[in-house]
Amino acid sequence: MKEGQKDFTFEQVLLLSDVQKGLQIGTPLVEEGKVGAKFLGQGKAQKVTTLKSKPKKRSKVKKGHRQPFTEVEIVKI
């Protein structure tokens, strides 16, 4: 994401659903399908902790990570 860019368009759309037109599935992409979106922010999710142990070996390994994400709001389909 570029600095200062708030609005952008997804031009590679895989599936569209509309009440009048029904379901459109792309092979591989839907032609003339565009989705307008608004950039809200970036951050990290809550920490995920894993614990691996081997019984009767006194071996324990604790690992954790935080998954980064980009938050967008769909404005126009």
C-alpha cells in the first residue's frame, strides 16, 4: 500500500453475486468485474502461542507469532 493512498480498486475479481444477475463465477476472472475499496489501516492480530512437548523427555518448546493484516472496507461493487 502506498503512503497517502486511501481509495483503490480491485480489478481481478474471482466471483460476483447480485440479486438480479445471479452468481457470476470467473474462469479464472470475472470480465468487467471491479470492486472499489477503502484503506482503513494495517496492524497485527492477537498473539498465537503454541506449546510442543515430548513426554518423558523433559523437552518443551514454546513458540508464538502475530499475523500481520491489512484492513479494507468494500465501498462499491
